[in-house]
Amino acid sequence: MRSLIVAFQGLRGAPVRSILVVLALTLGMLGFVAVLSADQVMRETVIQRALLTGGKEPTFEASVKGPESQDEVATAIRQLKSRSGATHSAARIDDPDVGVWTNGLRVDNLKIVFVTSSLIDIHPFPLVSGEWFESEPALAPRVLVNEAAAAQLSAHGAAQIGSDYVKRKMVVVGVIRDALDEPQVYASVRDYFEFAEQVPTVTVALHGPALTDSAVTAAARHLASLGARIELASVTQTDRISALSSEIATTSRVLFVLGALSLSSTIVGIMNVGLATARARAKEFALRRTMGASRGNVAFIVMLESQILALSAALVAFGGSYLLFPVVVGAFNTQLGVSPPPYDPAYGIICLAVASATALLSSFAPALLSYGRDLSSVMRE
């Protein structure tokens, strides 16, 4: 307790030095925590975008021709799922002849895809508002829009789905995040057959923990050999999380090196301040020695002072990192397309640990200098 009081007295006697050390520690920790938060945001953003666009791991998409009605599409999905060993399945129909219309004109840059309600089991789109559409029939086509489409449609009036010949008013039941910057509308496969007589290629998405492309290909060919209206065009693996893992790890290492360099410069700067003030405080240390303090006690006080400053800097840096986090999130453009990760309270512990370690390392040399000072050499100065 006495050493703590002496340490506070030493800090109070040199306010400029204390402020400089706290400022250097705070800036160093803010840089390090900014790097950690950037790594977190980058990692979660990339993984979430890969999950929403490519599906859960592993996910395969089989492009098939043949189904010409809603029942045949449902049968194809069910049979491919059963034969391939998939645990989840969904279908998607892309038809450039069907689009979104407002005020009698087609919106060219607004894409519409027709999907089954089970798509969310493979692509877990977060709901911003509203609800996911169900498979039951409705009086009007019920659709979901991504955030970009919602912003675009809000500037128009009532919108319709249809082709040049058939159009129906659509009802937006929800807004989702799908990791796409382009505006997109999701309608039910059931409603597609009101606007087109002939079905183009149907894309069947399949997911399962042990699913392989060969299993999907074999299932489609086996069903075709049995007389099913399924003509396989291609099989593509769409999940990308594993493919991106090495790039994420490399970027994380680069960011960590940058953070370590930031801390290293902080340590050197504080050490210079400590060495400069250690010589100026030589007479103070000599006086404490004459009053009974040992060399080890004097060195301990120097290091204790650094930890007091580290605690102060950690508190400031924790608040600063909390305010800085939205800026880091905004730099990665996570507001549109994916959900931004939350601020991790563990940064408070990281700030304290990093500040304490940095202050300890930077005070080691001044503490050794104060420990090695001889009384006679001080008196001769």
C-alpha cells in the first residue's frame, strides 16, 4: 500500500510525463484494437457473404431441364434430394422475360427470381423486416425484396410482376439481407406459372454434410433412366467458405503484424520517455534510498507507476475503441447486404492486457536504470 502511495506521488510530481505516457499508450492500443476489430469485421463479413450467396457448406446447384409445371418442379426437387442423400433442397427459376413493372414500364435494373420457400434452409437470409413467404397460395403474388430493391421500389408506386402479356400486382411481405448490392426480388415458384407457359432451366440447390457432385450427377442420371422428366445440364458447387479460408487467414496475419508494429513503436516511445525521466529523477531515487528504500523497492515503484498509467490508458482506449468500431464497420460497407458484427466487450480485457504488457516492457529499462544507480554517483552529479 505504501509503494502505491509513493507511485501516485511520483506521477503527480511529473504531470507532463504522465500525460505523454497515457497518450502514447492510448494511441498504441487504439491502433491495435482497430486492427483486431478490422480483422473481426473482415472475417465475419466475408464468411457471411459467402454463406448467403453460396449457401451452407457443402451446397451444389444442379441445372435441369424437363419440369413444366409446379408439381413437376416439386417432384424433381424431392427425387433429387432423396436419391443424392441431401438434407435440404430448394429450386430457383430465372427467366429474363418476367420482370417487375411500375407505371406501365419495366424496371430494367431490378431482377426477379422465383424460388421455393425452402431456399432459406440453404441460404439463411436475415430478415430486416416482415416475414418469409410461405408455400400456400395467396390472392396476389407475395414477394421478398433485398435492401437495395426496397430502396428502389420505395421511390415508385405500386409494382407488378409479369411479362409483356400478363401482369399481376405484387405484395411485398418482407425485406431481407442477401449480400447482394444489386436490387433483387424473390417470388414463389408457384406464381411463376401464371406468367410463362414453358419453363426454362430449373436450378435445384442441394445441401448435405456428405453431399458430393458425383452423388448429385448420379442421382439425376439415375432418375432420367427411370423415365423422370429430368435432363441434367450441369452441377456446380456454390459454397465458398472453405475456398476463402486461406485468404482470410493471410489477411488476418498481415493485420496482426501491423498491430504488432504499432505496439512496438509505442513501447519504444514510452521507453525513451522513461529513460529520459529516469536520469532526471536520479536525485529523487537517491533520496528514497537514504530514507531506507532498497534498490528493488525503487525499481518496483517505477514499474508500479507504469501499471497505474496503463490502467488509465486502458479505460480511455476502451471507450475510444467503442466509438471507433462503427467507423471500422462502415469502412467494410457491411451496412448493405450483410448484418454488421456487434462490438465485442472482450476488447476491454484486451485493452487492459495490452496496456499492462506494453507499459511493463517499456518501464523495464528505466527500472533497471534506477536499480543500478549508485548513491555516490548520484551525489557527484
